[in-house]
Amino acid sequence: TAPILISPSVLNADLANLTGEIGRIASADYVHLDVMDNHFVPNMTFGLPVVERILATTAVPADVHLMIDDPDTWAPAYAEAGAASVTFHAEAARAPVRLARELRAKGARASLALRPATGIENYLDLLPEFDMVLVMTVEPGFGGQSFITGTLPKIRRTRDAITRSGGDVWIQVDGGVSRETIADAAAAGANVFVAGSAVYSAADPAEEIAVLRGKATD
Ligand code: DX5
Ligand code: ZN
């Protein structure tokens, strides 16, 4: 069975003090880095130079979420820089399988993201090409939005397909994940949990990570 993993997003952390902010979540399994280009989503964060510096200065493995146009061009550089996992969006990739193979060849886990309105059905036969599917549980672009419960059946269908195929693909959820919503996502079959505001608005982020882990495991 898939491991339960917590990946706090620094989107709503103090971006002027990323080293310190990542230090506060040292007990997490990953740090989730949201790259936005103001084209694929209506917001802009940071790109390759900043991610390269984070990778060089933190011990927490990086889970890079690319919300950008043209991931075919840009994603391999994040794998090359040492990201443990690189997620690109199905809606933006021209050749998702070619890109996934390139990411794996560079030593990263290859992950496919689906916006809330994008189905998994077209990708079911291709799941062995990926290490993870990210089912977005909000419209990508901003932290602090509320969890879209209508995405739960897609998580369930994806988990059922992975189980039937006998594969070992992780399912990540991202957006509105909190003490209130994480158990539903876990019950539907997710095993990797991104949490931005839930972790960074908590008085004690390490304690919040432990609570989330417990609620996902129950
Ligand atoms: C949103 C990003 C998320 C975001 C989640 O588009 O992909 O990773 O940081 O933030 P919360 O957990 O606050 O919804
Ligand atoms: Zn994200």
C-alpha cells in the first residue's frame, strides 16, 4: 500500500525567508514548491533560479508543482536541478509521456496534474508512465481556497484503476487540504497531501503536520 506523505506548500509562507520557513517543516516528507507563470494560472511566484537555490540549501526533498505553459521545455531543468518529484499539468503538456520519460531519465519522479474539470479517463492506460497523479482539489493559482468535494469521485476512480493495474502510482491532492478535509481525500484513495495555509497559518507547523498525518492514517 502507498505511504502517507505530507508535503507543505510554501505558497503562503514568508517568501522573503524561504530558508527559515522550510526549516519549520523539517518533519515533512516533502516541501511543495508552486511555480506559476501568470499564463497557465493568473498568478506568478518563482521559477528555476529560486528553486535551484532552495534545492541547494535544504535537506527536505522538493516536490515541484509546475503551473506553467510549455512544461515540455521547462520541466526537465527542475529534474536536472535535483527535484525529487516534478509535476506538470496534463492541460499544458504537448507530449506528456515523452516528458514523463525524460523526467524519470533525469532521476525525478514524474507526476501528472489534473485541474478539477480534467478527467483521468484519457490517461488511465498511460498510468505506468507516471509515479504520481496530482488531482487538484481547487482551481490552481492561489492558496487558501476551499476544497472541491466534487473531485473525490475522480480520486476514487484513479485509485481503483491503479489497484486494478497492480501498479505503484501515488495520488496527490492539492488545495484546501486541512484537518477538516484530509480524511475524505485519504478515504477516496489519496496518499500524498499538500497543505499550504493549513500548515503555515498554524501556530506550530510541525504539530499541524503531525495532526494531518494522523487524520490521513485513521
Ligand atoms: C494552488 C497551489 C497549492 C496551494 C495550496 O494552486 O497549487 O499548492 O499552495 O494552498 P492551500 O493548502 O492553502 O489550499
Ligand atoms: Zn501546488
